[in-house]
Amino acid sequence: MSSVIDWHPSLTALPFSPIREMFNAAAQMDDIVHLSIGQPDFPMPAHIVEAHIQALRDGQTRYELDAGLPRLRQAVANFYNRQYGLELTDENVLITTGCCQAMFMALTAAVKPDREVIMIEPVFVLGHVVGLAGAIPRVITTHADNGYQVDPQEVIDAINEKTCGIMLNSPGNPTGAVYPRETVEAICREASCRGIPVISDEVYDRLILDGEYATALTCSPSLDNVIMASGVSKTYSMAGLRLGWAISSKENIVNLQRYHMYISTTENTPTQWAAVAALEGDQSCVEQMVAEYRRRRDRVVELVGQAPHLTGYAPGGAFFIMPSIAGAVNSFEVAMRMLKEAGVCTVPGGAFGESCNNALRISYATSMEQIEKAFERMIPWLEKQSF
């Protein structure tokens, strides 16, 4: 009798993350400069740390309600109401284990087998989850020379009778691209007219470096066909605490809540109290982090501009830039060679889709000193290459 598990085909079709492959390779080497980390490098703000500790001291370690701590659900609703002039209630909010769980649930519950989900490449690895639900990715490509902006008409033209969902991510991981209001509105309005769900990953929605932010929550005629996912990980440097949420119509939240009960049942209780402190407390910590990300972004854009073979742009949010490399290259090979020969760890663009296999994701969620050190190695290395 065989002892090998016959895994579900959807699982065996999932690729191992190239991001982790780079991290694992770098971990075996000395003196590596990381431009690869996709989480804030700032400490969690002190008042949030204290709230987390106090929750533990107060015995807040039991299960909470499956939809989330009521105080937190209301705090999330209140925040978005203040930020965007909405009229959300706690019933529009479902608390989840990070933004990723909210996206996973939406992408597996709101789409249909053998139907198409429109996604914009480069796309974060969550795009692979569509296959778990038996749906088919309908990919629209964007490129560095246009700052990875998408033409909304291209999305609209891709809609057909098989379309069952549209996935958005702005600010984008891996690109940092922020879609303007006219883009998000055009997509959301067309989707609403045709009854197609828009599943919007907005976990970087507070890390806006230029201008104003257009959320799907205000760009769609109603919340009936919108599921927005976000969380505290990036905004408040709480990535390891794994706390996020989904926002949608009350009816949609009830359905997601039913699904949620079979996945995690409830979220970490002390972390939920820490998130309350984050949302209800002083927001100057966020402003300070955004100001520093903006300073780093400006310098990284300059350095990319000085680097041979790279085509850059000015990302409008998050803490990523993904310059393309001139010529037909394999980003996995380039990233691994640069790691071994120059001691700089980046993420191959091919991890985010075939169309961007000529690019490298660079994270500036690290100190300015490390950024300068990395490019002091990268630029001479790139000068020696003949792509």
C-alpha cells in the first residue's frame, strides 16, 4: 500500500513561490543586501504594542465572535467612513487572518468553475488562487514603460459571457502602481452594470506617496458587487500579527462569514484589540512612515535611472518598484546571478506573470543606507552585463 498522499489536482498545480526560493538561497550566503522584503521595516508603533500587551494582561485570550470583535468591526467601518465619506456599519465588515485570507475567501467563493477571472499582470501570487476554484485567469498585461498603468477599456473589452470576476490591486504588489480614479471607476461601473464581482486587494491603501487614492468602495455604484480586502499589516507595521478584513454589502458579508467559520472560525483576540488601538489612536505614526517611504522612493527612482539596462518609473504607492530589463532575459536567472555575484537579493518579475519575466521587483522597505549599499553593488554589476 502506498503511503504517498494523492493530492488534489488544484494543489499540485500551485507553483512553489519563487520569492521564497530567493530568500532560501540568500539565507545560505553571507553579506547579502536585501531589496526583497515585502513588509515594513519600521517597528510597530508603541501605543499599539502596549494595547496588545494590555489585552493579554486583561485576559483577552478567549474566542471572539466569528465575524470579529464588535469594537474592531465598528472601528474599521468608522475609519473608512471618515476617510472616504462612506456610511458603513459593522455589518459591512468581516475580520480575517490578514488581507490574504480575505482575498483567498473572495477568490474561491465569488468565482465559478470554468469561468474567467480578469486579472492585471503583474499580479501578486494570490492570482494562483483563482485556479483553486476551478476558474480560468484572463490576463491583461501592463509594463514598466507606462508605470504598469492599465487601460480600463482593455479590461472592459475583455469582459464576456464567461467572465465571473475582476481582480484589482492598487497600490500594486509588485509594482507600486496606483490606479487613478477614472480607471477604477470605469472598471467598477462596467462590472456593476454586468453583475460581475470586483475583488479589490487594497492592503497598501494607506501607503500613498502621490496624490489621492481611489478605492473600489467609492468607485462602484454599490457594494453589492465589490469585495474589498485590506488590513493592518502594511499601514501599522503589524505584518506578523496577521489581521485584516473584508468590506462589502451586508448580504455579501453574511455569506463570507459562513465560509469564514470553516476556515479560521475566529481571529487572534489580543491582536484584534491591538488593531482597535491602531485605528482609533494617533495616526501620525502612519504619516511618518509614508514620508520616509516617499523619501526612499525618490532616491530609488534616481538610482534605477542611473543603472544600465533598467527602465524605471515613479511608483505612486506601497514600497515597491519593478524596473524592466532591456532585452530578452529570464528574470529568475538574472536575479539569482545578481544574488550570487553582487550579493543583492531582489525578486524575479517572472514570479508575478510571464509578461514580466524581464523585470525585477525591488523593495525599499529598508534603510536608505541599505538602499545605497545595494545600488553600489548593482550598478557596477549591471555595467558588466550584455543583456
